[in-house]
Amino acid sequence: MTTRDDGPGPFDDFDVVNDLVDSGYAVGEADDHDEVLPRIAEPTDGPWVPPTPVERLLYRDKDDPDVSAYLSILATAGVYHPVAITHAHPDPEKRRPIIAELGEGLRAMSVYTLDVLPRPHPKVVYEFTNLRGLLRLLGDVDVLLVNPQTPCQNVLQLGDKMKQLILEMHDEYWAPGYFSGRVITRQSNATEPGVLLHGLACGAQLCVTNGHAWNTTEYHGNGYSAELALIEEWWGVKIRQDWLEIEGRLLNRDVHSSEWDHVLRTRNGLVDHFGGPVDAVEWRQYDESALRQYVAQTGAPAQPGADPELDEFVVARGELITRILRFEERFREDGLLPDGGYVRSTAAWDLGRASMMARWGRGTRFCAQTEMFDALRVLSQQAQRHYTSWAEFGVGYILGRCIQFDDDNSRKWYTEARENHELLLSVEHSPWVTVPFR
């Protein structure tokens, strides 16, 4: 397989792959990469266990002469196609897809569903497209290979009738965000139990939001170009150094949660000391007193009125306490906290996003596999240090999300997180049901 512009040659020949891309690309070069395309053999000693319902349905329908059902699944899920990293592009029409020369003038293109893809390769990436976008890529392609070298593979001859059917299936079944709000757990091709799986489980909230399987380090997300755009838009990450900085801050709980936890620790100390609930007035008074005492110890003026900036900071801390109490009251009304319950830490907000950022870094090739694994191990340990259960971790995450987005359509930010939280604590294949917290 080669790109359309570079002449014929076997794609799985690594010399050819290296010729297609920038040989100076370094991130991930230290990783072992024997795989470029998926290779999943059907077992000889029992039935194949598909990774997700998408592959299960494709496996069921792959031999049906009427390909409508098979195409309806592809239309719902979308497909991924391999491309040299230097030929990737967010606009499908500007990509240079890899085309196979089959002989006798026939040309083929391979596409895959998300959960059969191999781990990210340093020089070959996978771009996502729906079926309408795929038709624009096919051009003079004669054969579409769907999940080749897997048990749910299919070969589609691309005549006019087939292309028309593909378009009809897209128009009928494609719905952006169809998988959002679902707990997707791979039943095969998944990460084994252990600390890495626990670290992945810490990011399950965002996996449910984005509609991706939570239990894999072989992360491709929405496709290479889309993942680059996502972390640039939301996090300002444009280069590897940006990723290293933000991931380090998340692991240190230094993006938001450490600031908020200063206030929560004040209440935690009061509760631990008095052994009972703390009202808003007591909390604010004790927090201000502790803060002014700390400033006084540095030799700076600490009395009210002596330092306007300090006074403003004290007011802001009091407002934060009021907001936290308001959120916690809502949590108790909705059953997220028991009567009298409260949140001891928002560390989960940074740690949960650190779990996802590790995956985003891997999908964008800003980090190597070992760096992803190291991050997952660290955040797993941090989560166990701050919490005793997934329920407690999850409520800490929700409080952090509410504090950050309170002034930006807070009801949406809260209700989505609450619904995800309830799913994660109830669905039988959820990480927060199947993975021990400690």
C-alpha cells in the first residue's frame, strides 16, 4: 500500500513507510511498533469476542448479501483510515489517503472501526470520517476493505449502486454524538487489570462524555487531526512542550483543584477537630483567620484594611465557600451526597482530566507510550491518596467541574456530569463497578 501520490509498494514494508514521512519525527520512536494496521485473528478454540457492540454487529452481518445492515453500523459509528502523519489534514479532501494497488488496475482503500485499531504509531495515524466524507476520498478507488485482517472484515465493490447505498445509509443513520453519554467497555483488545486500568478508570467521566471506550491505552479518539484541534482549542496545547507542561500541572493538581482544596482543607480541619458539621459562618471565619495568621507570619500587614489585595482575596475565598455550599446542597438533593455529607477534595477534577490528557497526548503523538503509562500510574496513586471510593472520587470531580463552569451554563455542565456519574456507578460493565478503587 502507498499513498496515491507516491507510486506502488507494500504499505507494511517499514522502509516504504519511513520514506513517506518526515524521518526527523522523534516522539514515540523509542516505543516498539511491530503493528501499523490491525491484525486480529479469529480464535481456533472458541468464538471471537468483539471489542464493542459495533464490531459484534459487523461480525453478525458480514456475510449477508444485503449489505444494508452492515453499512448502517458503519454509518452510525463512522470509520478511520490510515495516513502518513505528514499527509494528515482536518479537511478530508486535503488528505492523501493510502491506496493499495491490487493488480489488473484495481485500487483499494482500507477503513476500520475505532476499537480494532492498534496502538498509535509514530509515523502512521488514523483519521476519522463519516460515510459521506469517505465517499469524497474514494475517487477512483474500486474496492473498499472494511476492517481487513479482522474477523468482522468485509469487501465492498464500489460501483455506482454501492456508492449510492453508502450515501443513503449515511443520511439515515449518521448522528454526531450518537455514542456520547454511554459507558463503552471493550470486551477484548483492552488493557489488563492493574494500575494502568485504574488510572484509565479515573478518566471515565470524560470517556462517557466523548463516547469512547474507557479501558484502552490504544487511544485514537476522534482521529488524529480532530484530536490535535481539540486539545489546542480547549487546552492551548500546540506542541509537545505544551502537553508536558499541562500534564505535569494536572498530575500535581495545580490547574485548579489545589487552589480550591485550600478552602476545603480549612473545613476538613474543623470537622476533624470538632467531630461534627460546620456551618457557613464558622467556615468563613476560620478560613479568614487562618489566612491572615499565615500572612502575618511572613511579616506582611494582615489586619483587615491594611492590605486591599489581601482583603479582596479574603472576600473571594468567602464567595468560593458560599458557592461550594450551594453546590453541595444540590448534590444532597440529587442523592450524590448523603444527608450531612460534604466534599473533602476536588483533586479528582484535575486527576480525571490528567487521565484523559494522557490519552490525548498519546493520540496526538505528543508523548511516548512510556510517558502515558507513567502518568496513569501517578494519577492512580494520587486518586487513592485523596479518596476512598469511586463514588467519593466522582463527586469530587463534579464539584470541580461546577466550580470552574458555574458562570457558563452551569446547569448543563452539572447535569451532564451527574448523569455520567450515575451511569458509572450503576452499569454492570462500568469501571466504577468492576475496578476496585483500592
